[in-house]
Amino acid sequence: MYEFVTGPLVWLSFAIFFIGLIVRTVLYIKGLDWKLDRVTYSVNTSYGVRGAVRSIVFWLFPYGTHSWRNNPWLTFWVFLMHIGLLLTPVFLLGHNVLMRERLGISLWSMPDGVADFLTIAVIVSVIFLVLRRIALPEVRLMTTAYDYLLLAIAVAPFVTGFVAFHGAADYRFWIIAHVLSGEIFLVAIPLTKLSHFILFFLSRAQLGMDYGIKRGGMKNKGIAW
């Protein structure tokens, strides 16, 4: 079982992940209506690119926008969770050992203490987001079981990995559960709302181009607004 989930199933999961993200990107771009979406890539490219970069950069930094500053605690936990979600799988020592065995290459590995901190940060952040969805009526109204399932999918690799690493009684069970939950997470990213992994950049670029062009004095230059 272990050989299967760390072998063929890993390759299948990464294939779905990468191909799925490419498909989501192509579908997003093809779905743009050049008039309704008010994006003029070919005519006012310089204005648009500046607006796109500005939009992405400001939203990538905590408290870089009014929306982030208006919800300081939500911003803190959301950024903490995403930092852990991105850095821990890539720079975890165990993952790099596995990558060296399978591909013959590896990246820099973070110290175990840092990995533990980021893992706990992800788990605590998800707990906060769940409690927020339960406690705030305006958020609870828009929350479905699907949203809780996505949070569970995102946090499962961290819970199982933490338990496996810190002396679980049945290590083989927990390490298999860890690998499987990680693969489910990879597959879910392009197929669910977790696709904001890539759609965040596309949507922010689109909106940034729109505002960049308008603020650049392009509003009355023959564009069909």
C-alpha cells in the first residue's frame, strides 16, 4: 500500500494538479468577454500591465489593501494559513528526501522546529476560520457543508503528518493517511474552490488591468465601456 500511494498515485495526483491548473487558466482567459470585462490587452497594454502588477502585489501582502486592513484578525489568520500551506509541503525535510529518492533532486529543507510551527499555525488558522463561520451570522448564512469539507481537505495533510512525525503508535497507518490526504489536496485544487490557487492571480490581474486602464486616462478613448 505504501509503495502504491508514494509511487503511481503521487504521479497521478501531480498530473491532475498541473494539467487541471493549465485547463483552469485557459478556460478563464477564453471566458473573458473583451467588452463586458473591459480589458483591452492589445491596445493599452502598458497601462493594463502596471495595473495588474499593482493589484496582485498589494493583495499579496498582509494589510496591503483596504479590505485586508478592515479585517485585521481575519487577515492575520488567512495569511498565516496560506504561508504554512505553501511553504511547509515544499520545504519539508521528509518531502525533499522522498523527492531525492524518486527524482534525484531536492530543495532546501526547513528545520523541524519551523515545520512544526507552520503546521500548528495552519491547524489553528483553520480552527479559527471554522469558528468564525459558525459565530458570525453573515458568514454562517453563506457557508455550506462544502466549505467545511474544503477546509478539512486542506488541513488533513498537516494533522496526519504532525501525528505521524511525533511518535504515532501506528506510524505506517498515519504516514499512509498523510500521503493520501496530501494527494487528495493536490487533486482538489484544480477541481474545487481551491482553484483560487491560480484564479486569484488571474482575477486580480484582470481587475487590475481594468482599473489601470481607466485610471490611466483611457476611459474615453474609444473603448466600449
